[in-house]
Amino acid sequence: MTNKKIDMLNGSLWDKILIYAIPLAITGILQQLFNAADLAVVGQYRGSNAMAAVGSNAPVISLLINLFIGISLGTNVVLANAIGAKDESRIKKCVHTSIYTSVICGVFLTIFGEIFAGYIIEFMGVPIECFKMSSLYLRIYLLGMPVILLYNFEAAIYRAIGDTKTPLTALLISGVTNVILNVALVCGCGMSVDGVAIATVTSNIISSLYLLNGLAKSESDVHVDFGQIKITKPILIRILRIGIPAGIQSMMFALSNLIIQSSVNSLGPRVMAGSAAALNVEIFAFFVLSSFGQTCTTFVGQNNGAHKYDRCLKSMFISMGYSYLFTAIAACSMLYFYKELLGIFCQDIEVIEIGYIRLYWLAFAFVFSILQDILSGYLRGFGQSLGPALISLIGICGVRILWILTVFKNSRTFSTVMMSYPISLGITSFAIIILCIYLKKKGKLGQKT
């Protein structure tokens, strides 16, 4: 683990930010590839209805877990700040508090989800022909919430110390297992959406245990002693103060996507399938984008702890530059090769053309999404998490809801739905720029979290 750590406090930032972000982006992309394997297998072997059932669950799953993934960002910031300040006691308390919190939150989320799964599927307006399969997939997936959240909190610990390679290794092992099980359960055992859901839960068990074993064997300050896994109240409060607003901000994306998905569902199974296929293509560009936002948060968090505020600002600008460069390459590629990429999931020409409409509008949205993501990550590194969350509540969720209730109501087309993405993100990114200027003038971007 020591050899994989990146020194964020000294030396050039250009190479270190890239070295840190690339495994992070690959991790997200591979995770989505393995998730896409679920969609591809059921789409090719069980038909478009099964594919639509799996795809329709993506927004609601994101909505349920993003709050707790946001809390894991709180772990990242608090731990990175402690590392920058060289506070060994705070480092150990943060690690053990985070592990405990992840498991408890995962159990709570499983219980909550199992109780309300049927109501959630009904609220989303899933067509009757997909309802039972969609509900079955969601219920099985929710059983894995404790290990899914444990993996995310463990990954946040590794990333806070500058190690993005170990979570990538864990994902590679679990992801290959996921693909093998997908084929075995669906093709070999004749299962459908239940097979891919079981494969997903099993692979997450493997990845979380892999990282936990690494932390238990580590001789560094982030070593996990199972006898010391407990909540330290002041540390938990610091994590929640940063993590809950970050989670709410992530939930705003998920909630708005849930509303968007409900509108998509109302346009029929073919539009549902095309949108689901496009989502599994566009998300690759999104992970390139978001990797630099997370990189910015960690670099700013450590340098803020060390009171190196000039490096905080440099980290933000370098992360943004890289994000625009690599996201542009990814977005152009997905638009140019859309037939081949969407064809992986379905051979229906109409479904493919519907998927292209989504890719087209999301490519425009990335321009604003980068601004929103990098600046939000920069503010989180200073512990300023509430402001971006409130802006996202209004600018993303609020605008998209208003759009669906007004514009889409009068023009019920898939293009109309997709236009809400660049418009809402443009408004949100502009507001966050204003917030950054305001906090800078108030001296808020140069204090310990």
C-alpha cells in the first residue's frame, strides 16, 4: 500500500493528478462495463422487456445509495485533511468510524428498500409487461447494499491516502466474476433478471472483502483493527457535515434522473430500451469526468490540511483542464461509434436511433457538468459541501421537474425529455461559479475543515 501512495503535498501536480485520476476513471468505466454486462446478457438472451426491466432500475438504485456514497466522500475529505495535517490519531478514528458506518447504513438501506420496493417500481410507472421482472431485480440487488456501501467507504479510505490502484484491482477481480456468473446463471441455468442480480451481489461481496483484507493487513495508519471498529462521535459528525450535503447533491442527480426515467417509461418499452442502452454508453464519459472531480477533492483536502492553499487552487485548475480534454475525447467517440456501441445491447434499429438522441443531448450537457463537478469537488475539499448541495437541489432537480411538468407535458417526445439535461446543468454550473467567488471573498476557501 505504501508504494501505491501518491505524495499530494510536494512536487509537480500535473503528473500526480493524472496518475491518481486514471485508475479512478478506469475503475468507474470497468464498473459500468460489468453493470452493462447485466444489460447485454438479458437483452441478447431474454429480450427487450428483460433489458428494459434491468435498465429501469438504474435511477432508483442510484437514488437509494447515492446519499451513503456521498457520506463516503465525507470520509475522503476528513481522512485526507487528517493525512495532510499528519494527525495519526484522527486518521485511525476516521477509518474505523467509516467502516462501522458503512455496514450499519447498508443494513438500513436493505431493510428500507425491501419494504418499499414494490411501491418504488409502481411510482416509476414501469409498464405491466416489465413490472414483475423489474421488482425482482431490485429486491435481489438491495440485499447487497451492506457490501456495496462497504466497498465504497473502503475505496474512499484508499483514495484519501493516494492509492487508486488497489480499488481498481478489487473491481477487476469482482467484475470478471460478475461476467462469468451472468453467463452461467442466465445462459447455463435459464435464469433471467434474477440471475444478473445475484451475479452483481456476489461480485460486490468479493470486492468489499478484498479491500477489507488489505486494510486489515496494512501496517500504515489506515490499518483496520476489528476490535477497534466503533463510532467516534466527533469524527462521525465531521464526516456527516461534509458527506450528507455531498450525498444530497448526488441524490439530486439520481432523483431528477428518476423523474426523467418515469417520463421515459411513459413513452413505451422501445424508448425505455434505447435510453437504457445509451445510459450504459454515456456513463463511460461521465466516469472520465467525475474521476477528476474526485481527484480535485482529495488533492484539495490534503493540501488544505497542510495549509498549502496555492496548491489547492492549482489542483482545481489542472483537474478541470484534464477533465475537459479527456471527456471531449470520450464524448466524440461515443457519438461517432454510436451504432456499434448501442448495437452491443440491442439489434433493433429503432432502439439504436432512440439511444442516439440521448447521446446527442448528453454530449452538450458534459460541457456544464464538468464545471459543476470540478467546482463542487474543490469546495468539498475545504469542507464547503452544503452550498453546492442546495444549488443542485434547485438547479438540477428543480429545473428538471419544472421542465417535465411544463415543456414535456406539451411536447411529449424523447428529445424534449433529454433537453432538460444541458439546460439544468448550465443553470447549476453558473450558480456554483457565483458561490465560489462569494466564498473566496469571504475567506472561506483557505481554512481547515
